[in-house]
Amino acid sequence: MKDKVFIKNLALPCTIGVTKEERNEKQNVIIDIEIFCDLRKAGTTDDLNKSINYAEIQEKVTSAVTGGEFKLLESLAQTIASLILKEPLAFQVTVAVKKEKYGKNPALGIEITRDRND
């Protein structure tokens, strides 16, 4: 299945970092999400209930990121992936995360892919 719902370049303030100094002040993280699902029913019925509502996903991710505290980007990405895989139609998700301050050339960050069965 190659259908997907995506959110790109979602910039959110996050308490993240290994050292206490890094976590003293929120840093912006940039998040890209690809949610793999079957969109055929949504496409043929024009019914949002047959799709994944990306606005709701964005709200859930925003709440988790801005309300949480993380040491590693890997932990942040895993939290997001786990949250998204609770969606009934989502069978796989790819989450890429980078700190905004490391988003220039070269961009530094992480990307994970998780399946519903992981």
C-alpha cells in the first residue's frame, strides 16, 4: 500500500536535550510524519470518516510534544509513532525529527519507521 497522509515541517516548542542546560528552555523541533493507510474508501466516498484526519493528528502530536519532556530525539519520535499507530486506519508510520538549530546544512536528525505489529 502506498497511500499516505503526511504532515511536513511541523515546528513545535519542546523540552528536549540530554543536559539540564538544554532542557532549561524549550527548543523548536521540526517534525515530518508519513502515515501509511488505505485511502481508497475515502477517495471513493468523499467521507472524512474513511480517512485519517490530519488536523486531529496534528493536535494530538502538538499536545504530546509541547507537554512532554524528552532527552533524545529517538524518544520523541517513538512517542509520536506510538500515538499515531493508535489510529485504526494507520498500519505504518515514519517520523523524522530534528532540532531547528540543527536544521540547516548539514541537517541533523533522526527518522524511524514503525508498523502496527512492532
